Amino acid sequence: MKLNPGQNDAVHYVSGPCLVLAGAGSGKTRVIINKIAYLVQKCGYQAKTIAAVTFTNKAAREMKERVAQSMGRKEARGLWISTFHTLGLEIIKREYKVLGLKPGFSLFDDQDSLALLKELTENELDGDKDLLRLLMTAISNWKGDLVIPAQARKLAKDEQSQLFALLYQRYAQHMKAYNALDFDDLILLPTLLLRHNQEVRERWQKRIQYLLVDEYQDTNTSQYELVKLLVGERARFTVVGDDDQSIYSWRGAKPQNLVLLGKDFPSLRLIKLEQNYRSSQRILRAANILIANNPHVYDKSLFSELAYGEPLRVLMAANEEQEAERVIAEMIRHKFVGRTQFGDYAILYRGNHQSRLLERALMTNRIPYKLSGGTSFFGRAEIKDIMAYLRLVVNPDDDNAFLRVVNLPKRGIGPATLERLGNYANEKQISMFEAIFQGELNHHLPPAAMASLYKFGKFIVDMGEEANRGEPVEAVKRLIRNINYEDYLYETSTSAKAAEMRMKNISELYRWVTEMLQGDDLDEGMTLPEVVTRLTLRDMMERNSEDEAGDQVQLMTLHASKGLEFPYVFMVGVEERILPHQSSIDEDNVEEERRLAYVGITRAQKDLWFMICRERRQFGEVMRCEPSRFLLELPQDDLIWENRKPAQTEQQRVQSGKANIANIRDMFKK
């Protein structure tokens, strides 16, 4: 497919900084892929000196695949395509000594961080979930803004900020002792390192001679700074973004980074991509008119050469139960008339809680569906816990697994003990598990803490020996029984029913492990280390295969839909207080909600439906609903409101009847 003039300019401009303002569906990934090929094949760049960064693993994987197809795998070898966080992790791995880390550092996910913060703040926050979430957000925002604990304490004005800054410092000290990093550290540490260490900065600027950044409007302060430090004075880079699709301010994303770029790089070349290859003209007209209500630094207007297309429909329901039923009924009718696939449809909503009734209606009608953003089997806390025990049994030097389970269920090994143990292990350059058995540790810890650690260490060693003696099934069974995990679940779950469900998940994991250890007629049994490796890999594969669609209806939030496209889209709950969300109305941030509605509309290629209810149940009360202001901002001549439908002409009725009869005949021919 030939590049259009805008895409062509964007590919061939390589002599300075370049901002490509790419509207929805305007072929921005094509620009990045063609530009990489142009840099290598025509401009003399080696593939290994080019880096392209984006925000999700899925986007990075797709880009890698497309580059390999476009250039050939041989020519693309050495090219760096990854997420921001993977790039940060790579810098940390190569510069760990300068950062004062041990080589085998652990990575904490949100659950690990939350568990540590809960323990560290027992006196101050007393396990209050809302306050803990606020604290996590505050720490994440500080890190995103490149604020270290000492600065946070200076900046803190009110009482809560002062307390949070103190707790941030405590958290940072423990993470250092544990030789552990969280997600935000993967950007914070490399950025501060490049900022303060000229030698390292020059090394990476030499390593990355051309940088491409996708979804640039989603960058936060630290990511923007990292880009600036990597490109340096030469400023050979291309960033691609769309201020109208910036929907992550709650994650610290700053669409104004697009504007800042022009100030920091005065010679910045701006190229706009305005031709959309995805949606009908009518869908684009509606999207353009809606988003024009937001203020813009850079103006752009999407256009399409596709047909004008079907009107957009607004369907009504009495309440949320009927809303789900109506969506499914309309979808079945549309699929029957148009002979389409289930995989052609997406149902988008503002909040995850809206999926429950839709799932139920789909299941009742036996319609296959895929819920994006749900928790995978291996993502469940109880599975991660038992897997961490198994990982530790087969590899006691796995610090991450050790930290997850050493005090779970509680066995009197608190954060103060672990901080001292971590510092000692760092000093000796050994794992925390190995440190337990060092006689010298007695000088660093009180006898009770030493006894608890030794007892835990011996238990893990015994399990490992039992597994090695050829009784791995028995060892796994004893492990789960002896840690009293079932009691722990009943104590910590929200209800007995929830504890039971979680225990069922563990039984399922145990069944898998047992089958793999024992083997069958076709396969010999595996060793426990082999089983653990295979399951860890299955976990990664499961996370990756979440992207595989198949012929099933896609259910997802508007946020999760960004970057995707579907022939037919239902947007549900398009009402005031839902979209725009009440909290955004209160915070006077309706502009971001409008961008979210714009993202939803521009996912649709052919047909688009909006669902609204007359009333909904919220917090036990029945609330009257009113249509979203965004529906009223759309061009009304492109909309058909169900309750204001013009009467069909006789000719239209006859045509519609004939089409349905023809379809029925075709079905019986198959």
C-alpha cells in the first residue's frame, strides 16, 4: 500500500526532531515500521543503534513482527523494540553496579508492593485499604515526577502528605534492603542515573542513535525526561502521538508533553496524519464534531475516503438488566441479517463493574466472548503464593519468591527483620535464603527472629530434599498442608465462599502439578524443577495469549480499547455520571472524558450503537439517568434515537422483509 503525502513526509524526515500528530486509524504504526526500514536501508543506520518504544507488550510484539515481515528478520536483527519499562529494565540490568544493586534483583508487582506497604504502615494506616491505595498512588506519582523520598518530605505541605512522604521513605529503604524494584523504579532509576552520570549518559546516547516513540501523549514526566536524556544534543528522534487520545492522566500521563517538545526542541518538525483508513465518514464526522468541543494547541480534522456509512443508533433500556439483554438481542439480529462473525463485535463500557450483567446475558445466550482485563489463573494471589513456594523449593536463591512467602501465612518474620537480613545479604553478595544459615547473622538479629527464620529455612530445605528423593508429589502435598494455607485463606478472604473458591484454584494447580510429575502413557513424568519452569512459562504464555481473539465478542473498558478496531461497536451506559464519570465532573476534568468517548467512537469501522438506561441501581438506590452530554454534542442528523424514530416508508419495509427472507433461504441451503 502506497504511503500518503503525510506518511511519506514522516518516514523521510530524519535530520532532526520530528513530531507526527497521528489521528485515530491514520496508519501511524505503518509510519514507524517504514521509517525503521528507511533508516537501515537508505540512511546507513545499523539496526542495533535504533530503538522504538511503546506502552504495551502487545503493541511492541506486533511492531516487532511487522518490522521483521517488512525488512526481513536478518536485516532487523539487533533492533530494539520494547515498552518503556523493558527499556528501563535493560538499562538497569547493564548498569546495576553503578546503581548499587546486586545482580539478581527482584521485581515487585502491585500485589507485592501493597503487601509490603501494608506491613510497614500497620501503626499509621492500620490496614485501611483506601488509605493504602492512596499511598500507593502518591508514591507512584512521586516516582513518575522524579521526586525521591527526601524531596517528597520537603515538598509535603499538609499532614497527610507529610505522613505519606515519611512512609515513602520507609518503603524505599526496605526495597533497597530487599534488592527489589517496583514498576515505577524501572523508569525512575535509569532517568536519574542518565541525568546525574555523564559517562553512563554518553554510553547510552551512543548505543541508541535514533529513537522512535509511539503513543507519545501517554508519557509522564519521567518518561519524557528519559527520552530527552537518551536523544541528547543530536536530537535524532520521531515521536508519534495524538492529544485527542490522551486518556491516562490518572496514571500521570501528560498530553502537554506534546507541546513541551516544541519548546525543548525549537527545530521540531510537525507532521499531521489526518486520513483515517478505519471508519466510515459518518463515524469520523461525529468524532470530529465531538472532540472540537475540547481546546487544542494543534488542530487537526480526520477525513476518510470510505463510504458515508450507516447512521449511529441510540438504543434505550429501562434499566441495566434490560440494557444487557437489548445489546445481545440487537447483536444477534444484526449478525443474522448481516451474516457476520461474533469476533466482529465489541462491547465497550466505562468501568469494569459494567461487564457483569453483559457476561451473564452472553452466557445465557451461549455466545462466546472474551473479557479483556480480567484476572488470569496465574494472576490470582493464591496461585502466585503457592507458585512462589514451589519456586523457592526448587531454587532457594530466588529472592523474589522468598520475600513473597517468608511471612505468609504470618510466622513472626516482620519487615524490620527482613530489612536487616536483606542488608546483610547485600553486604555478603548472597541470596537472602543463604544468609539465614550464616552463623554471623546472629550478631544482626534477635534470637526469636533468628529462630523463626531458621525454622522456615529448614522447612524449605526439607521439602527440596523430599522432592529430590523422588517423592515430589508427596512433597507438594505436605508443603500445602504444612503451611496451613487453607486456614490463612479463611482468615483473610472476604467470605467463606470466597475462601472456598480460592482453595478450589489451589486444588486445580495441585492437580496440574501432580499430572506433570507423574506423567502418562505418552510422556514420562517431570522433575519438580521442570514442572515449575513449565508452569512459569505457561503463566507468561497465558498473559501473552490473552491477546488471541478467536470468534468471540470482545468485552472491554474504553481505556482498554485504545489502539484496537472492530467492525461493530456497542458503547453501553452513555449517560451523565457514567460517561462523563461523576468524579471527572466533580474534578472539572470533562475534557479527558470527552477524549475517552472519542476513543470509543473511533474504534468502530462500520456500525456504532450507544446504549442508555432510564434508571440504574447504584449503591442500593435506584437513580434516574439522563443521556450523556456527549450524545447531545454529536451531529444529530447522523444519529437515530430509538424513541424518535421516523416511520419507515412502505418501500423500505418491503426491501427489509425481502432481505430477511433471502437470508433465511440461504441458511437452509448450507
